[in-house]
Amino acid sequence: MTGRSAQTPVSGPPAAAKEWPRLWEIDALRGLAVVAMVIYHAMWDLMFTGLYAGDVTSGGWRLFARTTATTFFLLVGVSMTLLTARHPQGVPYRRWAQRGLKLLAWGMVISLITWPLFGRQFIAYGVLHFIGTALLLAPLLLRWRTWAVPLAVVLIGIGLVLVEYRFDTLWLLPLGVRPAHYLSVDYFPLLPWLGVILLGVWLGPLYLEARTHRFPLPRETPLWARPAVFLGRHSLIIYLLHQPLIIAVLLLLGVRFF
């Protein structure tokens, strides 16, 4: 792809959507997902260090984590359509690339930090790696909106099959193939999670239409939603800082990670 505008056939977004720079309810929902993410990662750290005897990778905790991730990734797809609704002439690919590469770079920083702490269970392909890759693929995903639902089903299905395979290499992690016994606090491969983003791409224009004509919400952020909106609008910095802060507190308390 080049740096020229990528035309994205997201059909049907209401003209009024272009007037809203942000939708507060999207930020608020992302903020709630941020809170859930911090809670889960804190519990994973406690399990990893032996301070929590339960298993946060199964049962109710697993459902909690998957619900949180699904919310994040649906919002990524919806946000892609919001951006294109504000740019009917097409979003320049350099904009997708800048955002995607920025997240990938931060993802690599997270990988380097967690490697000495968690060993083979370090964050090799986490949420930042995944969203960064998805943003690089955004024009392609948006062009597929007409077929988003069946494609999402296929990608999710392939991901559920691949999870059963094991290869002794980390290079296949982005595709959803893990080494035996690989268990990371933050692992979101392209398959199946790209399917979830596609569902968000499909839902985005439908939501814009419904919000404009069927259940219009106030444009100004309600007072009660402002804390969640704040968290949602600063989700990246919270993601980058929350694990180091949790780990620092545990280290100060004498907990050993090594």
C-alpha cells in the first residue's frame, strides 16, 4: 500500500456522524474495559507469584478476560468506521500506518520488559502487537465490511482449530499457534481475534445510524460517565503503566518474580 488515501466503502453512515469528533459512550465503554483489564492482569500477577492459589486462565476468570478482550476489539472495529465516517474521501494510509506502527513499537517495548520477568511466558504478541497489526490492515478490513460476518466466522473458526496445535517456536504466535505450555498474561493472535474486529467493522455503521435516528444520546459527556470516558481516552498510557506499577508494588512488598 502507498501513502495515498485508502478508499473505504463503509456505506450508510449518517452525515451527522461527521460532526461528532468523538462519541463519549464509546470512550466510556473502553474505559470500563480498561478497569477490567487492570483487575485481570493484577490477578494473573498474583497467581504467577503464588500469592493467589486459584487459576485465572480457566473458569470464570477466563470468561472475564475473554469478555474484556472482546469488548476492546469490537471497539477497535467500531472506531475504524467512526474515523472513516469523518473522512468520506478516504483516510490516508499513512494515518493507519502511523497508529499501527506506534502500537507495534510499544508492544515490542512491553515484550522486552516482560522477557526477564516472565521468562518463556513473556508478552510476545499481546494486545498492542495485535491492534497495531489490525490498524495496518484497516483499509483491507473496511473493504471487507459487506462480508464481515461470514469472514469473521471463518477467522474465528480457524483460530479455534489452530489453538489445538503446538509447535516449539514463538514465531508462529501471531497466527495463533503456541509452543507447548506457553501461557501469557497477554496473548491475542490474529486468529481468531481479527474476526472480532471485523464484527466491530460491521457493527460500526449500524450503530451510527441507530444513534442518530433511533436513540440519540447527548453530545456532551454526562457527569456520571466522565471517569470512564477519561480512562477510555487514556487507555494506551494506562496499558503501558499499569503492569509496571503492579509489579513495582509487589517487588516493594518482597514478592519475587525471578
